[in-house]
Amino acid sequence: MVKLVALYKKPSEIEEFDKHYDAVHLPLVRKYPGLRKLEVTRITGAPIGETKFHVMAEMYFDSREEMDKALVSQEGKAIARDLLSFAAPLVTVFIGEVDG
């Protein structure tokens, strides 16, 4: 299994970010072809000091090939356009292999 991870820094306008993320972005992400699981973590703190992060989304796919197909699909392109429109300076996206 493989996952696509989106890690978002804390936005300056948290309420505005959350409204768009919840009402627009997440419904789009749920349409990824082949998406097996979506896990969204609202980051609430750090062991020491403040955290600079706000949200982490983990999108699970059966294989890298399935994820790659999803990313280039019409739905994937719509998700990418939306992501760039509201969170480009805030987000880091990476891919990971899931053990176990």
C-alpha cells in the first residue's frame, strides 16, 4: 500500500482555510479514483512549544500505479487546481510506502 501525504502549515486565516478545506477540497479528494482510505489529522499542538502545522491528510492507495492513475485523472487534476488555488504556499506533498 502507498499513501499520498499533504502536510499544511498553519494559515494566517485559519477559519477561511478550514471553510474551504472542509466544504470544497475534501469533497474533491474523496472522489480520487482508487482511493482506499482518507485520514485527516487536525494538528492541535506539539510536545514542546507551538506547532507550525495545521492539517495532515493521508490518502491511501493499493499501489503506486493506482495512485499515479488517480493523480493524472480528471478528478486528480481538479484536486491539484483547487489545492494550488488556496494552499500553494502552505502545503508540502509527499509519497510514502506503508509497512505492515
